[in-house]
Amino acid sequence: MGLLTVAAAVAGAGGAVAAAPLVLTAVGFTATGIAAGSIASSMMASAAVANGGGVAAGSLVALLQSVGAAGLSAGGTAAVASVGGTVGTAAAWIAALV
């Protein structure tokens, strides 16, 4: 594994962890609740209709709102960093092929 690959993996991991709260807020999962008229509110409405009027505990919408309100847990941070690092590594490998 070359230096570029390592650098891309580290950048991907750090970037993903830094971007996660910003992206969640941008789509409407905020610290004060789901923003009206947002993508998050559309997701919540769809989940409520599919579940007979309420959002199920443990559903994707509930998980994303929890992260939007309280931030990533240690396990969540590790998972996001792992995905970001993998994407960074893949991008470096693709760039090396081109």
C-alpha cells in the first residue's frame, strides 16, 4: 500500500466523520428535531404511513434523528470512519489505474 493510498484512506475517514453531522443537519435531522419541509420530514411521513401512524423505534428515521440530535456514538463514529476510509482507499486505487 503506497503513501497516496494511506493518505486517501485517512482523509476519507476523517472527512466522513466531519461531514456526517453537517449532512444530517442539511437534510433536516437537527438537534431540535426534524425540520419542516425537509428531506427528513418526508422520510418521517413515509415511515409513519408505512407503520400505521408512528415512526418505529430503531427505524432508519429514528436512528438518523438520534444522531442528528445527540451526535455519533463511538461505534457510529467508527462505522462512519471505516466507510470513509474504504471510499478513500478505493478512490486512490482507481486514480492509480487511470
